[in-house]
Amino acid sequence: MTATTADAPRLADEVHTSAVWIARALESSGYRADFTPMSLRDVERFMAEHSDHGIAVEGGLLATGLAPRLFALGAYLGETVRRSAGGSWEADDDAPPGEADIRLRLPDGSVIRPVQRILKRFQHGYEDSLIGYAMGLGLQPARPRARWRRRARTR
């Protein structure tokens, strides 16, 4: 039996499936992947440990299955943003294979493309930090710095 377009999974549905799959894979490899903004620190660490400016580290977790893993990491990034800031996934299901147009529409109407952001992070390295990206979207992926106060001296 041949699958028809109606039988094929919608791309927006694939986002959730991929995000959950990569979260489990990250957790099993010792990374925090609980869809909180803080977990993006571990996704950033994962990218630093397993890629180097467009090259998967030999023997690393991106050395095989690169395309689906990068898609899944982008899905995780977007799903983390969606769970924290709101929004809804949109996709062009008729786009040619390899040109998937998956995007997240935020409550204010702006649109982000987290899969493309992961691809940029993979290609350019820390220059396209996921932490900076998340902070630009209003998320708190890092603990706020403690404000240092000078203690009053006691004599």
C-alpha cells in the first residue's frame, strides 16, 4: 500500500515527536532536557561538545544521523520557547523535501525558526549561541547573577 499525502504525518506534528525523542536521547547522555529555559545551557554544551563550525566531532553524537538530529534539536529549542513564551507551530507541508519550512509563531505575532537557528549554531559555533538567542526572546536560560553587596564591617 502506498502512502498518500493524507497518510503522511504533518510536519508540525513531527516537531513534537522529534523534540520528545531528542530530549530522551539528551537525558540518557547526561544532558538536562526538561524543556525549561535552563536546559538550553545543556543543549549549548551538547553543541559545543559534538560539533565544530559545521563539522560533527568524530565519534560524537552528531557523527551519524546528522540531519534528523539537528532537526530534532531545533524542535527541542522551539518547543522549549513555546512552553515558556507561548505560541504555535506552523509548517508548509507542501514544501519540497529538504526545504522544510517549520516556524513558531509567538503570541505577539512574531515568527521564529528554531530549526534554522540550530543549523546556524552548528555551522558557526558559539558565535550563534543558543543562550543569547533565548535571552533575546525573553527567556532566562541562565541564573541571574547575584548582586554583590558589601558587608558592613563589624569591629
